[in-house]
Amino acid sequence: MFDSLSDRLSDSFKKLRGKGVLSEADVDATLGDIRRALLDADVALPVVREFIGNVREKAYGATRSKGLNPGQQVVRVVHDELIEILGGETRELTFAQRGPTVFMLAGLQGAGKTTLAGKLGKWLREEGKRVLLVASDLQRPNAVQQLQIVGERAGVDVWAPEPGNGVGNPIIVARSGLSEAVMNGYDVVIVDTAGRLGVDEEMMQQARDIRDAVKPHETMFVLDAMVGQDAVHTATAFREGVGFTGVVMSKMDGDARGGAALSVRGVTGAPILFASTGENLDDFERFHAERMAGRILDMGDILTLIEQAEKKIDQEAAEEMASKALSGELTLADFLKQLQQVRKLGSMKKVLGMMPGMGQVRDQLANFDEREVDRVEAIVHSMTPAERNDIKILNGSRRNRIAKGAGVTVAEVNGLVKRFEAAKQMMQSMGPGGMPNLGAMQGRPGRAAGRAKQKEQARVAQAQRARVQKKARSGNPAKRRQQELEALLPKEQRGGKAAPRGSAFGVGAPEQDPAKLRESMDSLPDDLKRMLGKGF
């Protein structure tokens, strides 16, 4: 949703990072770019003015600071102000001290209230709450049936005494649903109310009557993030007509410009409590202003990713997989289990989008084909258990059979095998003894130590070759050979006189005995031996 805004803010900050000292003119130019980016993102004008004014005041101080990188200080100021307009610190939900807690959902028709009721119910159930959904939307066609289906998928109960489609009194249904929750020990009651295509007095009166009947602890206004500026006007009308304690942003995975999310807190004063980020019931999360500001500025959202992983990934299985990967025992069967665990977090685009710096490869990420993951699973499923456990047995005929079974080409099978082997080697290199220099820390030479030793040996060999070349002056090949060999001997073993004629190894002198000479040659580096000949 914030892709366009994020890209424009990043381009503005690039101009600052290239300067060691910032002037107020530099700050003003950058703030002009940010102001245009916010307005293009449909952020309400009063919010933009307040945001730019606060950033300008603090950024001018950054230009006078003695910090090493004033450009980064301006980025930090923008980050802090984004957190502020998005709501600041995350507010905790209000729960009843005794009896069931009542959450009431309100908003326009089409904002996604019914689906969001199921998402909220599932989220609360996973938090250990016993939840009851109350079908008080009796006007929209099939709204009651939709809530029953959503509740079944979410694993929560639904109270629907009336069929809907214009039949029944929503106030009576809401009141009876609360009584049902009290008698049966439910922890939370979520009341789904009717919406309209536009704000009208009849809608407001019905919402007020339901509010007065159940006295909700939280009245949540469901705001469609795709609507844009009109969403802010609708939120203002609901605040004045009914009142609400928090906002739930729906359809945050859309391609809208995000102005509603950035404006609603500043316009209504109510915090954003939840965000719906997809069509599945699991695509629902608590809204954290700091994390959302990080996403907008391409800093990633690792904390949300970790929270989702803790909920949906088996920790013991993950630790076992990590141990096998680091020891080099990972198989394709293990890889398939890992892939299935990661897919529990949602689409690969969503997971990768939470990583820092992904804005730089946004085009590649947008073009990522989710079906590629399906093809990988199909290839692995087409293998026998023996083939998954040992890819070395995958000969040509086996790969051809796997390709036909998975509906892919042999080249795709080969590509998967190569990527798996490369990943396996990389992960194994991160295990005990595999990291560079780790061997040296454990008492044995690592790669860096080995390279240093090779350099030292080459230096010694070069010095010896230079000494040999300096000593070998004769134009007679046999005599020059004798001089080269004599130069390699220790000083105390060199003869003061020339060797007898016809004896290249100086047999006439005891200190130039061939056996001793050969013994001395054995200590020379191999490359120097090859240079001097094969006679050693």
C-alpha cells in the first residue's frame, strides 16, 4: 500500500545522504518533496501541515548538530514523526474485569466488517479467549449466513437467532447474544452490525441503539483503506454520531496510496488497533505505529515477522532443522518441511516485504511468481523417499520421471537440485568449524592462516631464487649449474674453491658430497625444485 510513498521518501533522503553538512535550504527542499509525496498519498491536508511543521523544527536542529551524519538525523526525525501521526505507542485492548468483554464493529457497507469479525475472533481464540460472534447485521442479503461460515472457519461460535435478509430486530439480537455469552461463560462477544452505502441518520441511530444495549468495552470503526480521503470524512461522521474507541484498517494489502491510515489518527484522535492485510483469516495483525513507520521508510518489520513465526512455526522442528542444516545432514525431505513451515506465514511476497531494504528490489518482488513455490513442492513430492534423502542417486532417468510427475521440465528439476546443493553447502559452512577463521580459534589453522602461510612460503622462495640468480654469473652452463647449487647451501657448507673439472656436483670437496647436497635440496620449496630441474 505504501510502496509509492516509500519510494518517494527514499529518493528524497538520497539527496541528504550525499552531503556532510546540511543547510536549512537543504532541509526545506527535502521537506518540499516529502510534502508533495504525502499529498499525493491522499493524506489529509491538516495532517500534512502539522507533520511538515514538526519535522522542519526538529530538522533545523539537526543541521546545527555536530553529529557525523546530519542526513541520518533528518531521517530519524521523519521516522519519529511518522510514528506520532500513526498513533505513537500501541494501546492495549480494554477487557472487562468480570463477565464477557464486548467488542462492537461499525462502519460502511463493503468495508469488510463481517470477514473482519471472523479474523478478530480467530486472533482472540489463539490468545486463549472463548469467543462468540453475534449476527446483528440483519439487512444486508446473506450477511448472517456469511458470518456463520466465517465463524466456522475461524473456529468460534456464532449467535444467529434471526435469518436476516430484512427479518428481525438487530438490537434484540445483540442483547440476547450478550445474555447467551454470560450464561455460557464466553470471554469475548463480537457484535457485527449493519452498514450502509453512505452515512445517514437511520444508520447512526441503529448503531447508537446497539451500543446502548450491549455497552461495548471497545467500539471499533472498520475503515476501508482503499477509500482514500473519503474514509477520513466517514470516520469523522461516525465519531460525532456514534463514537468509537479505536480503528481497524481493512484491505491494507491493496494498492491504494495509504492516506487514510496516515490521516485517521490525526483527524479523529482514535488509535489504529488492528490491520487486515489479506483475504485469509490469518492475514490479521495488531497495528504498531513504529513498525508501520519502519515499513514506510524501507526499514523492514522484523518484529512482526518474528511474532508470526513464533505463533505458526513449530519451534522444536525449526531447531531440529537448523541443527541438521549446520551439520550438513539436510535433505530434500527436510527442505520440503521447512518450505511448508514458511508458507504458514503467508505469501512469500509478504514475508520478503518485511525484510529491511526490500524497497530496492520492489520490481523483482512484485514480479515474483507465487506458483514457483508450488512447482518446487511438486518436484519434491514427485521424488521417492530415497531420492529426497540422497540426491546423489538422481540420474538422468530418475530426473526425467520426476519432471513428468511434477509437470515441469528436466531443466527445472536440475535447477532445484543445484540450488539445494549450493544452499546446503552454504549452511554447512556456517556450522561449527565451517566459518572462516573459526578453525584458527579452535586451535587449527583457518583459511586466513593458510593463505598467510602460503604468502610467506612464496616470499621465501622468491628470495632464494633472487639469491641464486645473483650468484649464478658464469656463461658456462655446467659451471653456472654448480654455482646455483652452491648458492643454495648453507654458508658453512660452501667450498672456497671450484670443484674438480668434469664434476658438476663438486665430488672433489667433502662439503659438496652428493648425499649431503641431496639432503639439503629436500628442504627447498617444491616450486624452486622444479625451477632447478628434476634431478632432485
